[in-house]
Amino acid sequence: MISERPLRIAIVGSGPAGMYAAGHLLEGPGGTFINGGLNQIVRRPVEVDVLERLPTPWGLIRSGVAPDHPDKKRMAAIYDSIARRQGFRFIGNVQVGRDVSPADLSQWYDGVIYAVGADDERRLGITGEDLRGSDSARAFVSWYNGHPDFSDLQFDLRCERAVLVGNGNVAMDVARILFSPISALHNTDIASHALDALGKSQLKEIVILGRRGPEHAAFNYPELMELGELADTAISVEGADLSLTPENADYETQLKVAALAKLCKEKSQGSRRIVFRFNAAPTAIVGGGQVAQINVVDRRDQSEQVLNAGLVLAAIGYRGLAIDGLPFDDVRGVIPSCDSRIVDNGIAIAGAYVTGWIKRGPKGIIGSNKKCARDAVTAVMVDVDSNLLPMEGTLSAAQVLEAINARVSVTLGFSGWQKIDRQEQSDGRAQGRPRLKMTATGAMLGLVTAG
Amino acid sequence: MSYVITAPCVADYSCVEVCPVDCISPMPDDSGFDAATQLYINPVLCVDCDACREACPVNAIFAEDQLPEKWLDYIGINAAHFQSHTQTVAEVRHDK
Amino acid sequence: MITPIMNNTKSSSPPTDKKIFCGVCESSCGLVATIQNDELIKLRPDPDHPNSKGFACSKGLAFGAVRDDSDRVLRPLKRTDDGSFVAVSWEQALDEIGERLNAIIKVHGRESIGLYQGNSVAWNFGAFLNLFGMAGALKTKHLYSAASIDINGYWLVSQLLYGSNFLNPVPDIARTDFMLCIGANPAVSHGSMANIGRFRDTMLGVTARGGRVVVIDPRRSETAELFEHLPIRPNGDAWLLAAMLKVIFDEGLADLAALQRQTSGSGIIADLLAPVSLAQASDAAGIPVAEIQQLARDFAAAPSACAYGRCGMSIGPFATLSKYLLDVLNIATGNLDREGGWCFARPFIDLEALMHQLKSTGYDRWRTRVDGFPEVAGTAPVVSIPREITTPGKGQLRAMMVIGANPATSSPAAGELRDAFKQLDLLISQDIYITETSRMADYILPPTTWLEREGFPIFTQSHSGVPHAQWVGPTLKARGDVRDDAWIMDEISKRIGIVPADFPGAQLLGKLGLRPSPAFLMDVGLRTGPEGDWFGLRPSGLSRKKLLGNDGAIKLADGLPTGILKKRMFTKDKKVNLDHGVFRTEMTRLLASSFAQDENYPLSLISQRELRSQNTWLHNISKLVVADRVQRLRIHPRDAARYGIEEGDPVEISSPYGQIRVPEARISDEMMPGSLALPHGWGHEGGWQRAVAVGGAGYNQLTTNRADSADLPSGNATVNGISVRIRSLRDVVEMAS
Ligand SMILES: Cc1cc2nc3c(=O)[nH]c(=O)nc-3n(C[C@H](O)[C@H](O)[C@H](O)COP(=O)(O)OP(=O)(O)OC[C@H]3O[C@@H](n4cnc5c(N)ncnc54)[C@H](O)[C@@H]3O)c2cc1C
Ligand code: SF4
Ligand code: SF4
Ligand code: SF4
């Protein structure tokens, strides 16, 4: 029966999907946009705990979105605002699957929404992939964004050519960051270790490999156009004839291909070069310990070519990571679900939901997760109304914190994060930068516990 | 005039929530939403009320007369979105 | 996709369109209502409206949701002893009110009955006429208007300069070469005291033509973002204007011929300016002397120029003087009554003349009982209400009818007003919601909204940049058992034996059973006025019937008329009368005033209008409160650092008069250092559930109603430039959680 106490929901992961789920559960007075209009979808008080494995929230807004996109980083303000709502609690530095189990959570809460994103990557599956100088674009992005798990990586950019495998937006971000003037990056919140390494860069050329033709290029128009804004950088295309774009291609494709052709024409000169190489697949990465070259096959005529390169980054996709105690679809790299309800062999697990990239795969942009989270919250509310949630034995907010603290030596609340946030901003100000990211978990926790 | 959505758009549809004439597409429950790389404003239906610009968390929306130079092409990009959805707009202006 | 929302469930009549106008703000935009089976399907801007030309904003277009709001009061409510409300019939409510009023009148006289007019009455001609009519018939001095927290200085200056409170020049932005915009944010407000359609675009037209727009505001407002911005210290406007005039006269830039031709008493200007020092003015305004000089020279040199000012200068301690100096600036540069200057509009119903004939206009014909404020257009200032209630004696305020207003939130020292209201013998509220004010009332009498009653833009037609005429019948049936404000007031009037009209013979006619309706009176005014059909003598002229039969607004001219000064003046000599003692007194008061910031309250707080809000209205509508709508205090980074405020912190603001907690700080260099901006009209209570849930705090807990704090000649409350201090409540809130 509907009890008087607030519904208690745990959300695992504080990226966009998790924060939007919190926002929808703690619904604002304006209601929720659904089926073309604003409607109230939550009709009872809710308390939300957001559990995050890092001390810092916001997922890929912090560790994925490029540092030179400050406008998009402003999304954090929206999540801040959600975090200030009555009923919200952040518990940082708790990893579900390691520190606490899904079984614990389902006992402690009325419902659990998993929004853990895609903490893994797709691999090339070719030889030489593990050589020094070969890594995933995900690692590179996480490194330049100061993600604590990647801060110890070393990227040696004192080589002439980098090859990016894959031509999606992540590859565009990486190429742009690699070729951005240090002075411009100084004005972003890029991690200082990355700033140092980029300062030593000797890269002259970036080759971006795409398996298919330009009409199938994965990048979007704005990200492409930003490459055009790089000074002293020529842009060219190999392995395809841009004038041959199929007439029946959709508008966005035509726009992209036309824009690329225009860039090639307008940006033919420059001491540095970005080469879009289409219909090209890597077959092997070669080198003695350190990457020296990458072998590429032209998929039109199967001809082989060898590109000398000191850095190879595979930008072929993020991928979900299984969580101990929850089902996992190893083929798609997601937690299997039906209408946001986690299913194990076709049977829904009561009170367990999923949203964001771990539900849909690494597709869609920040706002796609808002709708996705809305649907998950709608599912929770439908199940509450149908008495499908396991509401017996739910712990109070205080009891949950006690239980977590019994297993994790240091956790932090939202004010702990705000302390880190303020420290980063004031450290940044001292150097004339918007923010100086802390990149080590230990240091962050030290700051928080320092009283 | 009209309002125009530009590159920084993250498709969080705050603008859709506040638009008084429902002229921003795709809406979250439209089929094209999940794959959308940004949202678009229908220049024929927009009434220049400014509500979306104020609501946009990433400053992606501009009144056409205030568009930064580098994003002038988004006038056409917004309009074209509706041109390819001919059932909604018969005629799209090209006044760039 | 964009599929029109069709109401398929009822298959009867097809949808029809009706052209109406919006009654939310002074833009009075033309709208098209699509109606089916008496349901509003949608509201859209009217592309053919001569003034608004296809513009409308999200407030007006969302108004259907107000009409259909489930929180609306749909039948008369009576308060019970435990404070809750019960629904009663109109008959019962009105009879009981009549009895109670009669009892009060018997003991305390008619002059103990008060009336309070809210902003919304400006789109409600019936209520407007009946209000003035009731006050006149009761011979009460307790007629209060929200204008005295807003614009009283305007009424006063117009009366003295032009001979009628309601004759207010408007800026001819469509043709000007130089617009000086002081303390107004038309990109958000869509204009006030100037009914300029597509206000923002019209302003952009100035710069597109090669002209200039300079925005004076402590905050880099949405309007300032579009044009040149000159930050000014809150309440520095009078100083700036005086200094500009000083430069203009000292440097021989004034148009003396125009002064000679158009005005009398212009000698006062030299007297007023003599003691003004540019250095002192520069200090007070926070604008360097050289910039003031340049601005003055540029303004004077422009082929045509108009200085327009609004809240930033009309709700401060020198509101009257500021408005006076603003008009003098326009006049002394030869811009009065000329193209691109400061012009008189062409209303289709000459309200100014009507009010003049009804002797409703005036200034200082009497003084208020307790504070001795001069009357302005027959009204007393809102600041005095609590003292008028609590001070015993003849004429003590014992009963109050509040019409379309929420003074418990919108009036200065709102807390004191609430306490005073509790001491009334009877409080009646005509309101569509249970608000902070109406929840205190003994009776809530629910009126129609503008979608449900006949109307014409009685107030804004007097300020229209493109003269036009429009009169529309009710768009939708009244919901539930709600009635027009005018009807309610008339019914109450009947029960206390008056006719709510103040023209000679009205009460006599009433005894004969004749009660001319407001529509009839206005129609007579229209038909005998400059655009009228003179009852058939001029067939091309207008009448109510003709306008009601016309779908949409009729354009009367392309733009503001010019060269009509003599025709429009109500002064005896048909000239602008510049010399009045009150302006001399005010200048002396300004020069003696201290503009140093109190060290205990080192910051200056200004109020702010937001795009999807209208004072205290409209906070109960989903569309207008969705998408991260939180009341935020804007503060400059320097001040934030100095006072330990972080982005998003809850903030406590204290003034000498009160303290509030604002949910969030927003740090932004849009603010001038030393000044803070806070949206007003928040912090709701009562039955409008969404508005209550939105939270926020009442700006007017910080303001004062002290008589000596007001703009003395007009009694207008000082609600801008409030001295405050702030502190972050971050740690307090954290400890609590
Ligand atoms: C490089 C890159 C650039 C991008 N740029 C843009 C852009 O410019 N614009 C745009 O709109 N979109 C962009 N995106 C897409 C956008 O970032 C994603 O759509 C969005 O972040 C997905 O949200 P999510 O919440 O599902 O996952 P995430 O953002 O990954 O959030 C998951 C959170 O869960 C936490 N977590 C994971 N496992 C656990 C666990 N076991 N226990 C507790 N917590 C856990 C993680 O630490 C993380 O904080 C970009 C993506 C990438 C990869
Ligand atoms: S509000 Fe801004 S970011 Fe969000 S969908 Fe609209 S334009 Fe895009
Ligand atoms: S300006 Fe107004 S009408 Fe136009 S898209 Fe934005 S919200 Fe909609
Ligand atoms: S600008 Fe004013 S009059 Fe016009 S639609 Fe908006 S609220 Fe109504």
C-alpha cells in the first residue's frame, strides 16, 4: 500500500542520465514534458541518493565533453540546480559492484536506477594494438579531461603523425585538441598534465581513418566545421571522391560532405595537415615496443599502405561495462532491459531500472539522456502505482549512509564535491584559467576530509 | 525574423518545454529525436518570443539578427530541417 | 511533429478563429484565438495587427492555461472562522457584503471604505470605470492603485506639465535617430508607458538605420546586450539627467526656440541647474563626467532623439524629479511633438479628455489623512495603507475591496500590510486565485479573465506607436460561476445605495433605476470623440458596435502624429507648463540627499522583470515555470568574492526593514559592482499550488513603506535601490541537512 514515507530511490552514476533521472524524480513545479505537453508524472514525495564511483559528479560532462566546449560544460549548472532540490543526496566515491552490490541496493531502496554510462571501449582487434603509443581515444579523452583513472597515462606527442581510427565526433574532438594552440587550451579546464604534453607536441599531420565513404562518415557537421577553424591547418581528403555523394543522401549527409569539400578547397595550405582518409581499414600496428607505423588497406581495391605514425588512437566507440550482480548483454555492451526495466533472461527484475548509455549503448548526445531518464522514471512511477516495487525493509537515508560507510572508508556528499569544485576554480583563477582540475582521487578525498 | 539553434545544442529540449507555439523539432517523443544531433526551429512558425533563448542552458539559440557570423549557416540548416519534413511546412524562407 | 492539437472528441462545430488582443502586459499584442465548442484550441499572434505585427510572447500565448487553471476560484468563497473557505452563492456573498459594508458605513461613514486597483485593471475598462466611479460616489479618499508602486511620478508630471495625468508622451522609436533608454528593459518587458509593437525590433531598427540606442541600467540587461550600455548606480538617474541638462544648457546646445514656442515657465530650468555640479552628479550616478558630457552632446546633436525611462527611474526616491527631468531633456532638445522625438499618441477613445471632463484628473487637490501625501489622479499612495488602517480618527480605513491585485506580495513592507489587513472590518478580494492577498479576505469574488469578457485596450491605446482601434467581445464563455469585475462592483454598489459613476447626475439617474454600463459610457466617449461616428453624422467613424463587428484591429495611422501639441494640451495656455514649486523643492531635496552607501548595508538592490513572469502573476502556469526556473539573486563576481558568495548559494538578504532567503545566487558581470538584482513577485502562498511550489522569497519583505522614504511629491514607493547586506547560507543549509 502507498505509505506515508517518501519513496526512496538510488541512482547509480551521476552523469547526464543519472542526473536527469534525479531531476525527473524530484519533479519541478512546471512538470515533465511528455507526449507533446507538460504533465505531472510524480505524485508523491521522493528521496534520491545518487551513488557515484568517483568523488566528482557529472560523468562525461566532466570527463568526455571536450574542454574547449565550455558552453556544453555549462550543463553542469543544470545538474547543480537539480542537486539543490529537496530530497537529493549525492554519495561520491562508492562503486556499485565493488563496494556495494546490486543486491544490497535493492534491499536498501525501493528502487534502483542504473545510469553507469559506458566505462569501457571497443577494441580494434588487430596486432600491435597494445604497443606503447597505441591506445583508445577514450583513454586519451579521459586523460586530457583529468579523469583520475587515466591521469597516470603518458602520451608522447613528439612525433610527426598521429592516426585516428574512426571518424566520429570523438575523433573530431581529439584531432581538434591535438591541433589547438596551447594558448587557447590554457583558457580551458583541460588537465594540466595534458597541457604540458600538448605543449611538447611535434605533430604535423593527423590522419583520420574511416572504413567507408564520406557519405557514411560518423562525424557531425558542427564538429567538422570546428576543424576548419584551426589556424594554419590544411584539410584534405584521400580515398574518396567527394563529388560522388549519392543524390538521394539525406540533408545532413549532403551538408556534411559539401562542407568537407568546401573545407578542402578553402583550407589547402598550412604547416599542419588533417587528412580524412575514407574506405580505409587498419590491419596492423607495427613497432618495437613503441608504435612506428600502421598498416592500412584501401577497402575499394584491397591495396595496402603503410603509414608512419608515432601515435595511434582507436576512436571506434565506447562500450558498457558489466556490473557484478547484474545481467549484461555482452554483444551490445549494455544491461539488457525492456521499457527501462532490467531483464534477466526475459524476466524483469523488480525495482531495477536502467537509463543512459548503459541502456541504449553509446549513442545520442547529452539531451538524449533526458528523455531516456524520463522514461525510466515513468516506469518507476507506473510500478509504484502497481505495487510492483519491493518496498518492504527499505532503509532510511541515515541507515543507508551508515551501511555504506561501513564498507567504504571515505565517501563524500555534495558539499564535499563543492569543496573540490571551489578549490579547482580558485586554483584555476590563480593561473588565469577557468579551473585547475584535481586528477587524483586521493588528493580529492584528502581535501574533503581535511575538515 | 526567427530564432535559430546553433552548434552547441545538446538536445535537452528545454526550449521545447517553453516554446509557446511548439515550433521546435524534433520533440522528445518524435521518431527522429533519439538520433537527433541538434534541434531546429521552424522559421515560419516561430514568433520571436525569446523564451527558448533564455531557457537554453548552453547558449545555443540566437535571434536571427544576433547570430554570430560563424553560425550564419544555421539559418539554412534550421529551415532545411522542415523542408525535408514537408508535411509540416509547405514553404521555408531562404532569406540569408 | 507539429500537428495542430485538435479536439476530436467532440465532433460538432469546426474550429473558428477570432482576433483579439492580449491583456497581460502593456504591449497588448494582437492575438488570434482558435476556438471550438467554446474550448480554446490555441492562441497565436495576429500577423495583421497594425502594432504588434505577428509578435506575441510566451505569457500571452499561455493565457489559455490561466483561464483553464484547475486552481482557479470558480465560485464566490467565504472565509470561515477557522480560516478555511466555503463556496457560497453570489446572492449570499453580495448580500452579506452589502450588509457588512452598510454597517461599517453607518458607524464610520462612506469615507472608511477603500478600493485597491491592481495592474490588471488596465485591460479591464469596466473595472477601471467602476473603480473611479465607486470612489467618487463614496467620496472616499481611500482609492489606491498599484501605480503608486510603479509610475505615480508619471501621472503627476503629466498633470503639471500637460494638464492631464493621463497624457503621457511616448518615444517615437520607429523614426528616431537616438534613443536613450533609462532603467527600462523592453527586450524583456515588451515596453511600458509606450505601446510599441515589436518593441525590441523597433529599437533594433534605430541602429539599423544608423542611429544609436544607449541603455542606462545598473545591470547589463537583455536590452543593454543588444545596444550600447552605460552602467549607472541605482537611483542615480535624476543625477544623470540633471547633469546632461546642465551640459546642454552650459554648452548652448538647448533648443531655445522650441522652449519659447512650446513651453511656459522655462526660466525654472536655469534655476534648477545652477547648483548642480557635474562632479557630484558623476559620483552619484557612477558615470565619469566625460561620458555624461559626451552623452549629452550626442543626444542634443542628434537630428531627432527621445529619452525614455521606466522602472529604473520611476520607483526610486526621486521618481517625480527624474520623470520631470526626462521630459525637460526631451523638450529642451526640441524633441517634443516632433518625428523621432517625444510624441503624443492618438488614442481611439480619448481617455485623457474623458477623464479630464469627469474631473478625475488632477494633483494635490487634497492630501491624505495620515501622511499628508498629495492626491495623484484621485488616488492615495499604497505606502500609506497600513497607517490609514491603524490610525484612528475620522476617515479611518475600515473596509477594503482589492480588485485584481496582490498587495500582500507586491506592496512595499508587505508584511506590515498583511498585519494591517488583519485589522480591517472587511476585506474583499476580486481575484481568480487564492493568493497571498485573497487568502486573507473575508470574501473572494472570482472575476472573469480577459478571455471571458468584453474589452478594448483602454490604457495602452493611449500610448500606441501605431494608432489603432480594437474592441472585442468575450472570446470564451465564463468558466464556473465567475462574473465580470464591473458587474461585481456594480452589485456591491447597489447594495450600498450608490451608482459606481462620478459624472454629474449619475447618482440621481441611479435613483431612477438607470445605471449606464461602462460599455455604454465608453461607447459614448468613442462616438463623440475624434474617431467617433458622431451617432451617424460621420458614417466613416467608429462605434463600439462597428468595432465589435470587425475581426481584428483597425489601423488609424502609420505612426505617431506630430505637430499636435496645442491640440493635446489641457493646460490653460496650451503650452507645457514647466514651472512648479514642487520641482524646485525636489531639486533641493536631491542636492541635499546622500548617495553614500550605508556601511551596514553596503549593497544596492534593484528589482528585475523576467521574460516569463509578470510581477506576481502567471507563476501558476507550467509553461512559464518549467525549465530551471528558480528565483536567483544576481551579483557581480567582485561582490560575490567580497561577501563569500559562491554560484548557486542560498543567500540571506537583509535590509533595515527585513530579511529574506533567496534560493540561489547567480554570479555574473552583467551587474554593476555594488548592485544586486532580484526578480520580484515571488514567494507565493495560498491556493495556486504550482506558484507556491516554485518557492522563492518576497522582495517586498525588504522594502519600507515609511512615508519619508517614498518619492515625496507622488507618494510612490521606493522599491528600487534598496540598501542591503548579504551573506551566504551555504553552511547553514548544509548543517541542517
Ligand atoms: C568524448 C565525448 C564527447 C562528447 N561530447 C558531447 C557533446 O559535445 N555534446 C553532447 O551532447 N554529447 C556529447 N557526448 C555524449 C554525452 O556525453 C553522453 O550522451 C552522456 O554523457 C551519456 O550519459 P550517461 O549518464 O549515460 O553516462 P556517463 O556520462 O558516462 O555517466 C556515467 C556515470 O556513472 C559513473 N559510474 C560508472 N560505473 C559506476 C558504478 N559501478 N558505480 C557508481 N558509479 C558508476 C561514472 O563515473 C559516470 O560518472 C560526448 C561523449 C563523449 C564520449
Ligand atoms: S535548449 Fe538549447 S541545447 Fe537544449 S535542445 Fe534547445 S537549443 Fe538545444
Ligand atoms: S523564439 Fe519563441 S516561438 Fe520562436 S522558437 Fe523560441 S520559444 Fe519558440
Ligand atoms: S508581450 Fe505582453 S501583450 Fe504581448 S503577448 Fe506577451 S504578455 Fe501579451
